[in-house]
Amino acid sequence: MVKRFPEPQYESAYWNKGKGGRNMSRKVMVVDDVSLNVRMLEDILKNDYIVLTAQSGEEALGYLKKITPDLILLDNTMKGMSGFDVLRVMRKDSVLKSIPVILLSSNEDDSVEIDSLEEGAVDFIRRPYRAKCVQQRVKTHIELADYRKNLEQVISQRSKQIDRMENAFMQCLGELVEFRSGESGNHIVRTTLYCEALAMELRDGYPYENEVTEWFMEDLKKAAPLHDIGKIGVRDQLLICEDELTIEEKGELEEHTLIGEEILSRLIENAIIKGYLRMAKDLAASHHENYDGTGYPKHLIGMEIPLIGRIMSIADTYDTLRAFSHRREPMGHEEACQVIFSGTGTKFDPILVQAFRAVNIQFDDIFQDYGEES
């Protein structure tokens, strides 16, 4: 079955089984500016495929904006855009680059075949055409493309399953830390949501907007619950102590940042998906650093502190001020905000405080929705 553009009703032929039957839903595009060459390939393929034709590279690219053939037979020596030119355009397109392309040529020089494969063609056929050879190569490469698509789908599904399992495990690990320290598991939920709100605001014209990419946001959601994972290595007595800690005890508690960094470094060595764990490692080590260098454990200053650590510093401080504690009375929203505002340039990054001013109502909403009694 042959279809030449423009063809108003070609989609109706999609279900016409023709003589070939099993492959007649498959579309093969032939691109050549020599009519005789096109007719030869049409005769070879028309009983097994819907054959679509174009007489130039420009024409083919125009059609490819509307349809996606299963395979393209592309002449390399056309006037105007050559086959190589068309291939280069296709390889820059996320959809077109997945279509298998077989380059066609009369050139006997082996270097042309090598160049074709290097440019992204899956195969190379020389003229004069041998019908059985063309039929088998087209069939093989369509099948290979199907196998690749199916394999990519399976890998994607498995990756998502592994990702969900890792996320669930890390979430449970974070909640275990909160349980040991006598805090509500909602602390993890709240601080993660605070961080998301702050990071989203940064994407709206702030100096850090180029850092807060989609990948950053995805990693943040997974990394934030692990910010206090180092408390696993701290004595229970320190985590649940209701009295004021001594200087020595405070120093011991502060080591949870370095312990967390070490734990996550080891996880990174063995993890399949490492991106968010790298962020989590930076976060665990830096969320108690102060903008002016007076924090711990490494006394980092300003931009030396990872952005995720500076974000969590505000989120964790806000939640600590609002949540119940045996050592002090919880603050209201306005009072907690004033504490953060007063830490501009000393404890907190001034730009992040500016962003916090814009979204602080969201922080209060999050606390109300996921409060201690929730």
C-alpha cells in the first residue's frame, strides 16, 4: 500500500490489512528526490507496509511534524538537504531521534557507510536494491525498535518501583529518628513541605532560580526527610532529655550532623540512585550552619553552605519554634517569623529570608494541617 503526501484520508488505511496482513498497520517513509528509486522501494514494500513518500529532506521533515513512521528509508544524495542533514535535525528532536533510519546511496565508498552510522543511521543499503535484502532489513529494524521500546518501558517501570521502595525506606528511616528523639513524625512532613514552599518561591525571579531546577525539587522531596538521620548515632539520653544540656552534651548532640554525613556517604557507595542521596548528605552536614559562620559542624560561611542546607535551616528553625518541647513554650506563627527575620544575615541567608517573607503564610498553613495533634 502506497501513500503519497498530501493524503487526506491516509489514516483510514491504517487498518487495511492488504496482502501482507500482519504488518499493514506499520508505516515506512521513503525519502528520495528520484522518482524511479521511490517506485522501486514502493514495489518492494507495498504488500507489507503502508508506504509514505517524500521527495526532499525539507518535505519529509514537514510531514514528520504530523506523523511518526515506524522506519525511514532516506537517500543521502538529495539536492538541498542531504540525508545527513535530515539525520542531524532528527537527532535533536526527542521524538524523531527514536525513529530508525536506513540511509540509501549508490556510493561504493565504505567511508560513506561508516559516516552514515556515525550520524545515527541504524543501517545502510546500496543501490541497486535487492528486494529480499530490503524487506528483511526493514523488518529487522522495526522489530529491534519495538524491542527497544518495550525494554525501555520495563526498565522505566522497574526503576519507578525501586525508586518508590527506596523512598519508603528512607521515609521510615527518617521517622525512626524522630521517634527516637521523642518528636512527632509530622516534623519530617512539615519540614519537607516548608522546604518545597521556599524552593518554589526561589524559582520566581530570585538569584538562585537557576539552581532550583526540576531535578533539585525532586531530590529535595527525597532528601529532606533525612536531614536528622545522624541522630541514629546519638545516645537516647541526649535525644529525650527534658533538662538543659551541658556544654559537653550539646557538643555530643551536634555530632549528629557529621554522623549523618558519614551514614549517607556509605549509602551513596552502594545505592543505585545516588542524586538525592548526595543532596541528603550535604543537607545532613549543613542544616545547622549559620550564614555568618557561627554554626556547626564546619563553621561554613555564606555561599560555602549548600543551598539545601540554607533552606532547611529556616524550615527546621521555624518548626522547632512552633512545635511542642519540654524545654520551652511553643511560639505562634508571628513570633516565630520575627525570630527568623531577626536572623537575617547572621543565622540565615538574606535572600532566603526575603523568600520566606513571601511564603510565610504557607508555613503556617502547613503547620496547621500537619500539627502535633494530626
